[in-house]
Amino acid sequence: MDSDVFELSLEQEFQMRLIQESAQNMSREQMQDMLLQTSKLLMLKDNAIKNMMRKGMFTL
């Protein structure tokens, strides 16, 4: 498997830096809300990939 798959692009690294900076100004409650939203989005992404694989639209 290509090792680049597990690396962030330059744009993604920039986005991570922006998230880190904005997280410093968040309250605990805001961080918890962001964590829950992010977790839900990751689960939805997993479901979409699984669905596409089942339908033969996407292969690994």
C-alpha cells in the first residue's frame, strides 16, 4: 500500500493548524460538541464508503 495514503496533504496540514488554533479559544463544552460532531461525521463517512463498496462503486 502506498505510504502517502497515511500522510496529510499540505492543505490538510494547514487546516489542522487552523483547528488547533481555534481549539485554544474554545470552552470545554464547545470542544465536546466539536468532538461529537466530528465523530458523527467520521461514522457517516465510514457508512458511505461501506455502502459504495457493497454496491461495487468503490474498491480498495
